[in-house]
Amino acid sequence: MNLKVIKLSVLVLSFHSWAVPERPSIVRDVHMTTQIGSETGFPQYTRATIPALQTTADGRISISHKPQRDGNLVFRLQVPEKFDDPAHPNFNKAFIEHRSGSDILAHPDALVPGARRSNIIINADNTMTFNGAAINNSTLNNFYGGSSTAHQGMCDPTFDKKSTKKNPYACGVSSLNDCYDLTIIRGDNIEKVSVEDENGNIISTDSRTIFGIPVTVEVSNPKTARAQIIQVRLPERVENRPGDIIDRVKTTLNPYRGASIPMKGFLEPNVAGDGKLLFLRANAGTSVFYEDSTGKRVATRSDNVYLYNEQNSDSDASNDFAACDVQQWTSQSIRPLSHAPYDDSINKKFGFAMQLFRDTEGDVIAETQPIGTYPWIDKNADNISITSIGYDLVERSNKKNEIVDSRVTSSECFTDIDKCSTGDEAQDGGILNGRVIMGLWTRGKMVLLDNLINNIDYSLNGTDAAHRLIDLYDSGSPIRVGNGRDNDEDNHPLASSGNTTFIDSNEHRFNYFKNTMRPVTPADVSWLVSSGRGTHELAFDDYLNPNSFINANMAQVIDLRPSGLRAIVEDTVQNTATGGRLLAPVVAGRAPLISSSEWRVPRYGQLLPSRGIKPRVEPIANGGINGKGLWIKEQGQGVSFRIPEQSNERAAQFMQGTLYYGLFIDQRDKNIPGDKRLVTYSDGSSISIQMGKTLVFKDPSNNVVGTYLIDEPILRNPDNTPIDNDYGWVHLGFQVSAKASSTEVLTFVDGYPVDMLMVDQPLFRLHAGGNVIIGAGDRSETQFIGWIDDFKVFAQELNPEVACNMANGTITGIGSEANSRWTEWSNTVDNTLHRIIDNYVNRDVNASNNIRDLTKYVCYLDNTGDLTANLGNIPADLVSVRDSINFPEGPLFFDRPRPDSSNNAFCTSCHTEDGLDGLDLEALKLRENVFAINDERRQPMQPDPFVYGVVPANWVKSFFNINNAAVGTAANPVCIDEFDLLRADEDSEFTCEPHANE
């Protein structure tokens, strides 16, 4: 079934006429692993990587869904303390700047030593001890339950805020070690079960029986660079007795056994939220029978399902199951993923289900609609992910380089031809690439990610023999592509999760390692996210913002088909702006309504062709500033966004309000004269660029109403020398303030305000039924030639830091010793524009002296590579004012109440009156008598408040305050804010309340 759809997609591709682009300015490594230089012969990561593993609540103990390639279930230990060692190559470096490989693991770039007979002890009470970090699967299968054909998950009761079980706890000799009491979740195909179908008939169907196996994992030298897992302990074995005619492990005599659930697979199990929501893949052939939101018995064929026992949502908490108890998941509690926002037992409890799911075009996903495959959910059950893309590069046959994607002009094997895999061998097939994310932080909308999480759309395998060198551009060396889809663990780095399609994240949990593990993207909410191929930073700010109107990352629009298959919508690019959300729950029989305060955002961007030659959407994460970009050249080529009807409240803002427009351009053929069209507005007014240097503003009659000559030092290398060919990414921003009969345009170049244009007529307006168009010159003299990316429209005024963030930069002040590049830039800008920044910079009593003395600023950036300039490498001669602009009421002091941010426009761009699960205005208000250390409200990048187990003295080098050695318990945890936040008063008195986050 999947293959037919893939072939159809390829067939459609083969008839398209594409414009062959010039070579991008940033050419990324999109193959992600290589066997070149490998001492073991296995592939190696080409970037610093946190393997895509499930972790405990503290992010340290981790497992893959799959056994290690030697057949063992292995526990891996993440050891970020390594990077605090000055002798380590990654010392004091942001994670994205670490050397390639999985250094964060206790056994980096290597297998965990397997379980040997000499390491296994059967204790007198019939429990088992494994010295080391591995358990052989046969032991689990034979004495505890589950099958090697099913995937495994891990549940940590610490996630249940009401639980008194907190991991880790001090153990071992003299209580110097850390121990974790966890549950391994496994499945097995044991029996058929009877279920009631949608017609009330009792039918027999396949099932998977769930097992929950308690394990204890012990770590020596915990929370130090020398930490190692030294022992794994299993409970009493289940053994058959003489005369048994049944296998006790598979029966209800097994105390670790749960229910048999009607489904055909048990894959990628994730236990999220409070240890009571089971999220997994049941295989596409599974039919789920349940009562929908109207009470009607229905059937949905769904690959992605969840299980939640309604008893846990009962108002009487004494009825709740304990976290990780597999008895709570019954044959009656299985539901298709699409039902979640309609499920009253979870849609007020878990963030991912609080808003109706919408596809990439903004259409509501019906509760019976199958949604994708390879599910993932974050640890707080706020955001989910599935796959959405996958197609072939070369023909599936014994041939090796018969191309089926017409965007590629030639293909050759990366290895010698005799070692090269055939088309059949090199490609996995299936729609198993193209990770999307949706949930609380995307306001329910499905967003196709545009970065190296989605490195290629092709389903090429992971070995060098499957990689190809392809020509995508008009010049330069071929691009190596590979590692699209591969679930053969022998084709992966030794420390990998064994499947390219797996995804996971430590989220915010290691952010107290400020210099080495905290993301450095200029954004307020970002995570380090890993696929089975590598790790990349993912920012959420734009998706959280209800005033984001257009956010075009030049990735595809995905059509969710009734069968559950996903298909690319040809000739479109997605709009990831998340306006138009609809809240759960849904009232039965009533169509959901969009609030009048919501923006109705354009459904997508329509690609505009020229004489049958159309702009092409890239098949790999190249051509763009962060991933994919769009090449336009021929007259009329561009992208058009149709403006929907708005509520009266929002339509008025088009006429008298402020909108920000931003666009990355990499212009080519700048010597060709003419006004190259950049943006055309609904009213016919436009902004163009001449010779790569002069911005031209025109009214609907094509009359020039203003110009600006870009004399700032753009397109520079990090050493301030001009880029040789004058090619490269420049960001242009235009903040348009509409008055009744006039217009003001504040122009930003590379994230910094450089000009204010005032026009005595209403221009640069949007209106319902009209379009806003990128490119699409009406004749050859007006056609922009080059790459474009990240076209964004925000229906609000952006502060200077956020405007700089749009250009991948951060605002910094010019210090007295600033180098020539930054002083040169700042000196080209009129002081009246520097004062715009100056008016935002907080200079109160908490501001440092170096901030108080600033008068000139720049947007610190470097778009010659991915995050080449970032929050972690601001030069010493520049002074960051990011927090002073975004959080002027700050900083946070642990021994003072959190300051009142309810009037902070930056905060209220995401926190709204109808915000959900911590995104409301209550989260911003002052609580006068509650110190920050006891306030359950956390900013998204703050680590979890409590640390358990052994805490060594002087633990983390980036702490503001030195910590003493301590042991954190459920009753008396170590409160990390005491060390991770500033202290206002050395003599202040405070206590840390252990369950403040309930």
C-alpha cells in the first residue's frame, strides 16, 4: 500500500518542469553519518549527538525502544558533567559546537558491554542481579514477560507529582550511589481477545499483552564525570513448576502481566505525563472500537493509539492507579490518537489534547481520522510528533542510479560501484521521514519541521553503500545524501537507538549546564531534539505566538488522507503560523467556533510558475537559512498567500495597526538592473530591491514613495572580510504601522533598524480576499533571482530583540573594545535608530554597569552557517542586552517573588487570556508572598525544580551559587533554584517546599 503511494508521488514528480537552482550559500552535511575513518566499520555520527533514547525524569538513565544489536536490553547513562572538565574537548562549549559523536554517554560511540553469564547472579529469593548495564532479552522473555519482536518503553514514577516515589535515591555502600526504581514496559503476542465491534457484534481479534517489569538501576559516582551504571536488579522470577501444562510467564499468574489489548503491534511505547498515559504504535492494521464524542460506537483503523484509564480522571484521587502500573491499561481504554482532543478524560489534563488537532492547512482533523505513524510524545504530554514524508530517489530494481526524482539531474554511488547497494537494497520505503510536531506549543496545528531533524525526504538507508552523490544545482560538487530511513541497527553508529525514525529530547532537563547543554538559538523556547540520525536545536517561539500570521519555512504541505496515508500537496509550501485554533472539548453536534480574537491565517503558500516552469520545493535540508529554501528566477515565479476573511476585530488591525514582515534573501545576478520585486501587498503597493543594495518602496501605481541604500557591512565573513562572490543570506524586515491616511515603515537589515519611512497615504496593506506575494515580477526586469526563505508576518509590533531573532541574531551593545566589524556597522546607523533600542534597554538598579553605559548596538549574527553566531558565543567586546529587553522586570532571584510580567508585551505575545496549561496570564502575575524557589510556575527554559539522590559538592560549574554535598529525597529534595538562580540577599531566610509543584 505504501509503495503504491510512493510510486504515484514519484510519477507526479517526473512530469514537472523545475528550474535548476544555483548552488546555495550554505551547503549542509545532510547524510549525518559516515563510515569513512571508522575503526569499527560501523557508521559514525558527523555531529555531536544525543541518541534518540527514552530517559528517566532527570534525563540520565535511558533506553532505546529496540534491543542493542547484540540482543541485550541496555541502559545507557547520560553524563553531562563530563563537559565541566577543562580537559574535555567539549569544555565550556555549546552542545552544537561539541565534537562529533555521542560524548554525553558513559559509553560514547560504543556498545554497552553485554550481559555475560559471569555477571548474572540468581539470588536466594529468586531475584536477579546483573552486574553492568545490560540484561539479555532471553531472561526477560523467559522469566518476566514480553517478546523480542515488540518494542520496549520505560516508566519513571517521578513524573507523577503526587507520588512519593522519586528517582534517584541514595543507595549502596555508605549511601554514596544513586538508584532508580523503574518499570520496563513490554508487549507480547499471546492470545486473541473478544471485542464488541461498531455494530455491537462480538468478534475475535489479535491482541498484545502488556507487561510491566520493575527494575532497579544503580549508578556509582553519580552526577560526576566518572558516573557509571554498575548494576541492574530484577524482581522475583516467574518460573514454571513441575507438572505445569501452561507457561506461567504468559498467564495471569505472572504478577508483571497486564491486560491483553486489541491491537496488532506493540511499538514505540511512551509513558508520558504522570506515568498514566501510554502512547504507542499499534500497527496500521489495528481497528480500534470505541465510543466517539457523541456516544456512538465507531471503528477507526489507526496506527497511533493511546491508553488512559478514565478512573484516573475521577474527582476522587484515591481511585487513581499508581504511576507505571500496567493494570490501568485495559482493553477498554485504547483510543486512536485523533480522538484525544475529543476525550473528556484527558483533554483538560494533558496539553497535547487541549486544542483540536489541525493539519498543515489548518483544517480540523476528525476524531476518526488515522494520523500517521512512529508516534512520540514529550515527557509532560504537551507535544506529539509523527512522520509525514518519504519517497524514493532511484528506481527500485537491481539497478543503482536510475533516477525517479526529476529535480535530480544525476546520481552516482558514494562508494565504489561494486560495493554500492541497488535501488531495492538502498531504500527502505514507507512514509517514515518528515517529522511533524503538534500539540500545546503549536496551538494544535501540525507543523512540518524545517531543519536537520528532517535531513532528507528520500528513504535511503544509513550505510555508505546506500548513500548517493546527486546533482541538484547548476554547479559545484554533488551533494551526498543518505540516512533517510533505516531500522537495521547494524547500519547505525554503535551508540545509536537503532532506527533513524526514532525521535526524543531531554527538553529543558539539563539546562542548568548553561554553557554546555542549554540551547543557544536566539529564542525563548528551544530544545535539543534528536532523531535517529543526529541532534539539532528546535525553537518553538513562532508556533506559540497567536499573532503569527504567516510563517513560511518553504517546506511542504501534507495531506492527511482518510486511509491514514500522507501525501505532499503539490505546488504549495506550508504556513506554520498557528492562528485559527479551536479549543477542546467539543460540544456534541455543534461545529467548533474560532474566537473573534483569533487570526484566520492563510492556508498555505501557492507556488507561482513561469511558462510552466515552477519553483521547486527542495528534497533535502539545503537551499534555506535553516533547512529547505525556495529558488525563484523566471519571470512571474514566486509564492502567493491568500488572505482569509477576518473577524471585525482583526480586520480593523489591517487598516490601523502594526504588522511585521520578514524575509531571508540570497540574491543572485545583482548586476542586472531593475527593481526586483520582493513583496507585493494586497493593495498593490510593493517593496523591491535594486542591485542588491537599494530598497525601493512603491505605491499601487508603481510610483516610488521611498528608497533606502543599504550601506551596512552585510555579507561579511566572521573575520569581517567581504564574502568573495557577494552571495549569501541577508535578512530584511519591515514593521508597517498603518494609520487612517498614512503609513510608517521601520526597515530592519540583518535584524537591526536602519531607516524610518513615513508616507502620507495608506500603503502596504493586507485585506481579505487579496494576496501577499513574494517575488513574481511582472516582467524580467522586476523578477527577483535567488533563494528565499522564512517569510514571516506577525500581526504585532516586535521589540528589537525579537526583530533581531528573526534574522537569527541577538541584540548586543557596542563595548569600548568592540572590533571593527561591529563598530563599522553601528556607525552607519543614525543615532535616532539606536535610541529605539536604547528605549527598550532596562537600566534599573539590577542592570550591570556595562549595560548602563551603552549608547550603540548591533544585531550580533553570522548567517554563513547554522548558528555560527549564537547566544553561547557572543564576543567579549559585545554586551548582551537580550534579557534587559525581553525581561526588563528581571532577573529572577530565588529568594524573591517572581516579578510581575503581566504588562510585558514580549511575554503576552504567547501568554493570553485564554491560554492553556501555563500559557495563561495568571502565569505572569506577581505572587507577593511566594519566593521563586517555591513557585511552581517555571519559565520554559528553566530546569525542573527538584533534584533527588546524591548531589556532590560544587556540582555544576555554571551555578551562580556554590552547592554543598547533599542527598535529595522525596520529603526533602535539593532545590536547584538555590544554585541555578541569583540570590538577592545573602542574609535572606527561605525554605524550599518539596511539593510546591503539585
